[in-house]
Amino acid sequence: MKQIIDFEYLNNFISNVLNDIDSSLEIKTMEYRLDLETLTNKKAVLKYIKKEKKKLRDLLKKIPNKNTREIDEYRIYLKQKPLNPALRRKAIKEYFFIKYFEPIDHLFIGLFLIKSYEELRKEDFVKTTIEIATLLEFNSFLTDEINKIKQEESKEENSKQEESKQLAPNNKLTWHGSKTELVELIKSLIETGSIEGTQKDIIRNFLVFLKADIKHPNATLQRLTNRSDKVKFLDKLTSTLQEFYTKSEVNSFLSDVIDEIEQKDFNQLDSDNNKLNWLGTPTELIELCIALFVNKSIQGTQKDIIRNFLIFLNVDLENPKATLQYLADHSEKTIFLDKLKSSLIDYYIKNEEKNNKKNNSILTS
């Protein structure tokens, strides 16, 4: 004869199980938040989350009774957005009811009519259920965290693209060199005094303009300071440009660029959104643009590179054809690049002297 189940007692039991799952999940999410405090960027967070999800998969494999239809009900609940508490309760209730109560009446009699929940929670079948549900919920939580990070990254990328468009309308240029090369170039422009603006603004605007993702430019600059070859990229640009000018087809190349450029391309350019101003000569900027194009440091046509840099740095090029022709005819082709190298080397020397002086002061104090 089958025992009549006390459904009020069963509902209280389910509520207690759900409370234990919540408590276990809260501990796991708190540990997760604490671990995040030690991570410095989204890439590290994503790597950590993926590692945690792998741990969860391994743990679930070791737990018995994990592939039941009732646990699948719990997975269905977790896929609902927003989560439906009624489905959660139903999943846990069916798990216990179908797996334990219906097949074995004496289990209900022996455990539920005699033992309190404090005693029941120590039973393996209760502990296992709570563990499985907690792991499934934590896995779902981590999946949501990944989605949030990806959404944030997508928003940041869209924001960068919008900023880039504001700095130079229709700008499609992207940096194809290394992060170190770009920081070396920007720092040399700063030390030469070629651009008006703070170092922070100059670096930030260049990164947005060229769609370069450098999280810690100051750390990259520090690595440059410690490097033996401190103007490696500028040497490369100089060498590439010199080699380019020795080729017989260079005049033909410049003529093609000149023919492509029309005066209207550079008149009345709207660059009100940009805080930077070029303080060097237009010829210097064109020399740099040609060097970057020839070195393939930037993806884009020569015309697009010149046009967008002129907009980006608020340069009014009154006669672009004459400037290009001057570069083609002039005997010294890398005057500005040599100037950049000299200024950057001077910066490194002064920085080293400053650090030595500081260290000596500490030793003598």
C-alpha cells in the first residue's frame, strides 16, 4: 500500500533545497568577484572564466546521476531569459519526486516522516542534487559574464569607430605595424614638438585614429626605454624610404599620386572634433605619410593616408601637388625621419640621466 505524501512537507523541503543552492551559488560568485580583483583586463578575465568553466565540466562528469531527464529540466530553466523561478522549483521537485519518492515508498517514510531537513541535507542524494544545481547555475552565471564582456567590447569597438570618424570623416586607415612601433613613432613626434597637445591626448587620439588597441601605452614606452635599439622602427622607416627613392619608378609613383590628388580633397576639411594640431611643416608630414605607406605600416592608399592625416592633424595643405613634387626633387629625402630619430634619442639620454641622478640621490641620502 502506497504512502500518501505530505505535499506541504515536500514543498517546504524543496524550498530548503533551493535556499541551500542559493547559498552555495552566492559563495561561488563571491569567490569569483574576489578573483576578478587580481585581473587587470578583459582578456585576462575571459581566460579565467573559460578556465573555471572547464573545471565545472570536469566536476559535473565526476558526479553520479548527472544525465537524468530531471536535471535536463534544470538546464531548460537556466536557458530561460529572464529566469522563471517556477520552472526552477518544478525541476527540483520533479528530480526528487520521480527519482526518489515514487519508486521507493519506504525512502519517503524513512526519511521524510522521521528526519528533519537539517538531517536530510547530510544525505548523499540531497547533497548531490544541491551540488549539481549549484554547478549548473554557476556555469550559467559565467556564460552571462562572458556575454556581458563581449557586449562591452562590441560597444567599445563601435565607440572607437565613431571617434575615428569624428577625428577624420570617412577614415578607413588601420595600423598594421606592431604596438611597439606605433608607440615609438608617437613618442618621437611628441619629443620633436611636431604636434600640439598633451602626451596623453596625443597618444589617445593616435590610437583611436589608427584603430590600434594598446591598453597600456606607458608600459610599452617603458619597454622601449629599456631596449638597446631605441629607434628600431624609425631606422626601418628611414631605410625603407631611402630604398624607395632609389628605385627608377619612384617619380612615376609620385606623379600618379599627384594626378590622383585634387585640390578639393583638402579644402574645407571639418576637423573640429580633434584636439591635436600639427606644428611641423606640411612637407614633414607628407614625408612621414609616404614612409608609412611604403613601409606598409598603415593599410590604405597613399591618397587616403595623406588626406586623413591632414584632416586628423588640422593641416591646411594649400598646394599638395607642389609639396609632393618638392619631395620628389629634393636630394635629402629623410630629413624629418632623421629629426624624429635624433629627438627620440635625446629623450632617452635625458631620461637616463634623470634616473641616474635620482638613484645617486637615494644612495647618498
